[in-house]
Amino acid sequence: MSDPSPPASHSKTLETGRAAGLDANPDNLAGTCLWQPTAADIDAAQLQDFGRFIAANYGFDWNGDFQAMWQWSVDKMPDFWQGIWQWHGIIGEMGSRQLINETAMPGAQFFPDAKINFAENLLAEADDRPAISAHGEDGRHAILSRAELKQQVMALAGWMQSNGIGQGDRVAAYTPNTAEAVITMLAAATLGAVYSSCSPDFGLTGAVDRFGQIEPKLLMACDGYLYAGKPVDRMALIADLAARLPTLEAVLILPYLDKARDCSHIPNAVFFPDAIRTATPVTKFYRIGFNDPLYILYSSGTTGAPKCIVHGVGGTLIQHIKEHRLHGNLGAGDAMFYFTTCGWMMWNWLVSALAIKAKIILFEGNPFHPGPQRLWELAEAENIAVFGTSAKYIDAVRKAGYSPRDAVRLDTLRTLLSTGSPLSSDGFAFVYQKIKPEVQLCSISGGTDIVSCFVLGCPVLPVFAGEIQTR
């Protein structure tokens, strides 16, 4: 491995950086090295394993230089992405061509002959290992093993199929961040259908502006949600929303607030548990083209109506595998959390961690209910290895005067991800002063338009205050 020491352009060393990060004025931290991987960290990184794989199979001269690997990935795109497929063991038929129309953008197409199913890859090895641990702000907690998750997905896919849902049909979800949201997405993907979601804090107009464009056959919606201890009823809104989506053939209602509620006033509506209980499960995953649609996401709507953004099955899967494993160093059995709603692309990104055989941690509600300790107590209880949030949340915890380091044990936490906006110098200082001095802090940035990252972390490179680690 090449020397990971801070480059000469950064004047402050790791040792002075640790001291500065804990004691100095945050305004003076720029360029300070706050974290650096040990030799053992570097040797154990999945990036290192991938480097050895491509050296053995593609003749790449791997000497541990991350920048050299990045350049090779640009110069040898077909080999790089085929290497990711083979190294990870993506399930599907790859086909003989890796890339066509390479110089066209847009127009380039990866794996044009491949057949793949997104859910099949996320649900592989359906055993007793935990898959989802879903928490609500009111203390509710649901745990699903990989086997239980697959069982419910195949059952719901059977119910969907019996209601006419198939390849290319759109499934819209107006849902809180629960296990049922993940099950619905994976059931749709099992059939080759297209999934699109937004959070129930969107009003009727916001939901119609989005879902009205995609002509869904199925609407999955919650009867309401909780925020800061207050129930927000959505049954009347669901009825109005369903009436304004003329292509609907069925409505699936998640009884989040009231399990005894009646839904007979909504045409073709059924409660989520009843659909699972009465369904005949499907027995196979329907493989579709690598470039066929998986998700529809939306622009913000700040400059007119929200714009639909379609993301393909294979591109989403292989990109997220690359990011989670090479950049996030996420492994099987790790617990990964991202504070997100189902209206933010980070939800889609988080769920893909199931393909790594990681456990995903969901949280629905106000992260400050009953106080700033809520998510950090969750991190301790779940032994979270990778904790993701927004820069605004980190700043809010700082301003609240709460010190996770002094209140909870974060022994398993090795990576902290921050996105949504630039992380301030105060934020960098707070992480190393009040959360964990030994954590790898990754300020990452991507977008709904790519449902992934442009710049992000790297487990074999140092962290400098105020800087993003790599592209």
C-alpha cells in the first residue's frame, strides 16, 4: 500500500490535528488532518481486496494507490464495472457486452444484454441474520431477519401480481420510513415494477404533483404518522389522493396509527397486513433488462412542477454496491443507519445496503423526540457501524449542547456520513470533540439526479477538516 500520510500541501499533521480538533478554534482547523487509517485499517479495507482482484483478473498494477485505481476506472470503464460485478457476485446474466456507445453522453449504455432483478440481489442468502431493525419515535420496534423479509416480500409480490401489477407498472408509496416501505419496494422490484415514494408530510398537492405524472396502478399509503409525539391523520388525504389518481387499480393501506380503522370508503383498498396474510406468494424473481426502470424520483419542485427522474435497475444496484463497499467499507453483518425520510434519495441508498448483507436501521419520526440523545442512544443500542445524517442535524445537536461521547458508548461506530449541505468547521470540530475522536468523518455529496454520490469518503485516505475525501 502506498504511504497514506497527509500530502505536503496540508501543513498540519495528524497528531496536531487531533489536538486542534479537540481544543482549538474551529476557524483555524482548515487543512488539519483529523483522522487517518492505521496500517491494519488499510489492509482490511474492501478497497484493498478489490484492488487485488482486479490485479489478478485484469492486469491492473495495484500498489495501493487509490488515485491510480480511480484513473484506471475512468480509462478502463468496461473492465472496472465488469470487475465490480464479478468481485461482488451480482446475481443475474451479465451478457457479453459491458458498454456500448461509450463516447456518447447521454447515450452510453452499460451491460445492454444483461438480465437482472434488484430484489433478488438484496434478498440473497435469506437466513436468520438481521435485515431490518425499524424504530419509531414512540418506541415501536420491528425486527426482520433476512428470511422473514424475503417471506413477506414474496407474499406481497403475490398480492400485487393478483391485482394486475407486472413489469413496468408503477407503484406509488406515500409512506413513513418503516419496514413496510422496504417490503413494498422490494415486492414491486420482484415483479419488475417501478417504485416511487414520497413522505407523508407532503400535502395533497405535493403528492398529486408527483404521483399524478407517473400513472400508478397501485398506491401504498399510511393512515397517518407521528411527529414530536403528535399524531397526524392522513386517511381523508388518502381518499382524496386515490380519487385524483385515475389509473389506480388497488390501494394498500398501512395502519400506522390505528390498526382497527375502516378503509371501506376507499375503492379497492386493503390493509397491508391483510394483503400479506391472504396472498399466494410468488416463487421467483422476474429478471428484466439492466437498464430497465427501477425507481422514479423527483426534483424539488422549486422551479415549477417536480420533474420525474428515472433510475435503472442495474445501474442503481452496481453503483450502490461500489459506494457502500469500496467507499463506505460496509461489510456483511454491519449495522448501517441513515436518518432520512422516504422522500429523500438517501432512503434508496440506505436500502441497497441489504445487497451487502448489512443490517439496515430505520427511524421514523422526530430525531429530537424526546431530546437530542434519541439517535445516539439508537446508535448504541443497535451497535451501528455506519451512521448517516445531514450536516444540519449535526449542527442542531451541537447547538443543543449534547455530547454523545459523554452520554453513550459508540464502540462500534467507525464511519459518520454527513450530506445535504456543506459541513461547517464547527461541525467538523464537534464530531471529533463531542462524538468520537477515532471516527472516519465523510462529508459526501450526490443528488437525486444520480441517486448516488459524486464525491464521498475513502477508508484508506486521511480526513482533513473542511474537506471532502475523494471523488
